[in-house]
Amino acid sequence: MEDDKTIAFPAFHERPAIPVGAPGEHYAWGGELLRAVLIATHDFLPRRTQDTPCASRLETQRYHVIRQGDVIFVYIYEDEASCGGGYVSLDSGVRYAISADGRILRRLFDGQPDGALDAWDGDGGVPAKPGVVPVDEAVGPPPSPSGSIELPQDVPPPAETQGQ
């Protein structure tokens, strides 16, 4: 599987989906579309046995599909009403970009950042404490004319070793 970060996922919930499976209606699916859904399903859900928990069964998931050229986007997430209600984890779904020839180009779990990793600053969004030098500044030119890096106020300086 590749992880092509240049692929942008469409917004699956920007417009209403057309429900498939209404009684008495006729639907036609192409083989590439069906294959993409099967590939995504087999990748995301565990192998099914009689002991498979309700939330991990094929029939307890919702499936959304958008085709854009030679890329088929599949979004699978747990149907909160199917296992007796309750709550559903906020990260219970996954989005796939699958090529028309059946290769997974990208997989993105709910809650996972959509951006490229090189844009990640690594601080988790937590502001630095006063006196703490961010890693990228500490590695670059020293922040003070003396060439030293200030330690945080709440961290004692290293103890001197005896006998050296």
C-alpha cells in the first residue's frame, strides 16, 4: 500500500448521499467500484467469524463512495444505530483512495491528520512554557549573544560530577 499524501479526500458529507438498497429499486454497480469497496472493507474490518463483535461486522457499517476519474474514494464508518444504539467512537471510521486498478493509494483513519507529515510541527498544539527554547530554535543559531541556551525556570541545572 502506498500513502500518497498528494491525494485530497473529498468531503463525504457536504452533499446528501443517494441511498442504495431501497426495496424495489434497480441499481447498477461497475466492477471497479465494487472491487474498491471490497478492498477497503477487507483492509479495515477484521476477518469475520461467529465471534466477531457487532461493531466490526460488515452489516453494521455505513459505506460512502465517490468516484473522481480513476480514483475511487470509499468512506466506511460504524452505524451507531446498528448495535443497539449507545455511543460510537469518534475515530471509528476510515477513508480510502483506491485506484481503478485496485491499489490502495491512501488510507486515512478518522481522527488522523489529513496533512502531509512535513507540515507537522511536533508540539501537539501545546504552548511552550516560559524560558523553554523550542527544539528547532535550539538546533539552529543560539538564542543569546553568549552562545548559551536558557533552561526553563523549573528545571535545575545539571549537577556537577565529582572526581572529573
